[in-house]
Amino acid sequence: MITPDGGDRQSFIIREQVMDVHTVYIILISLSLALGIYGVVVQRGANLVRLDFRMSLMAVIWALFELTAALSGYGIGMWILQFELSRESSTFWSHMFAGAIFVAIGVRMLFLAFHQKTFLEHRMENVDIRADVLLSLHLCVHGLCAGIACGILRLRLPVLLGALFVISGAFAVGGYITGRAWGAEPCEKAYAIGGILLCVTGLALQVLHLRA
């Protein structure tokens, strides 16, 4: 059967399957990075005396910084692809390298989850935009590295950026609200879940490619 673009049905089905797999990867990556943001913001929310419009503004800033870092990393990843030797070796190498990046970010998040640390309580009347902007810049390292891996994998950029912005913003808002309601305790669980998801994603990239 010939599809509207002139290809056969089998090629069309393969492309659709690849796009579906890429969408799953994008959602897992975006969710994992957003959980890192959530873990940080929960601690900030635990110090808040009250919530106001600054919470929404800061959530947008968190999402924009994450998006910008990922976009920059994506560009670096596409630049790295210029040095590929052949299609076959490039595909194998890109899966290995991207998977290793995701695992490295995941291991760092797991370290943050289980590393013994002291939470210093510092009551705030409302969201401290300056301090939270500095925190968001610190987390941009995760977004940059993940963006490099996504660029190497050639994941769909519009879908990636859209998912990162929406999910990160939503988790930032949720972090402020959750922290104020329940304290800083959920932060370690968020880091752990995000780290596990990234490690699983990185390993899946390598294992599934080897089996194929």
C-alpha cells in the first residue's frame, strides 16, 4: 500500500513506531527533570508563610530556564553529530553516549536523594525570586546535559520543549504548594523517583538498541 507521501505501508508503520518511542522517551525525560525541580522547590515551599502571585511567576521562570538549557544542549548534541563516521556506527554510538548521560544525571539525583543533609528553616513571607532564580540556574546543568543527549538521539525538538515547559512549570507550582502543606519531606522521594526514571531510560536506550 502506498501512503500519501509516496512510501510503502511498512516504512510508514516503522516511522510511526519510532515517533511513538521518541514520545515515550521525551515524557520520561521531562518528568524526571521536573521531579528534580520539584525536589528543590518543595524545600522552598516549606519555608513559605503564605503564597501569592510570585509563585506562578517563579514557576514560569523555572520552566523557561529548564527549556533554555535543554535547547542549548540540543544544539550541542546536533553539533556533535557532525562528527559521525557512518550511519551504523553513529546510531550505536549515539545510543550508548546518550544513555550514559541519562544514567549520570540519574545517579546524581539519587545521590541528592540519599545524601545526608540538613534542611535549614528560614521563614519567608513570600517567594524570594532572587534566591529561587539562582537555584533554578543551578539545576540548568541537568537540563543542559539532558538536552545534549536528546540532540544526539534526534528527538523531536518541538515536542521536547513543549513537554519540558508544561511539566516543569506544573511541578514547580506543585512544589511550592506541597512544601507549604507537608514540609520538605517529599523532596527526597522526588529526587529518588526522578533519578530512577533517568537511569531506567538510559539503560533502556542501550539494552533495546543492542537487542535490535
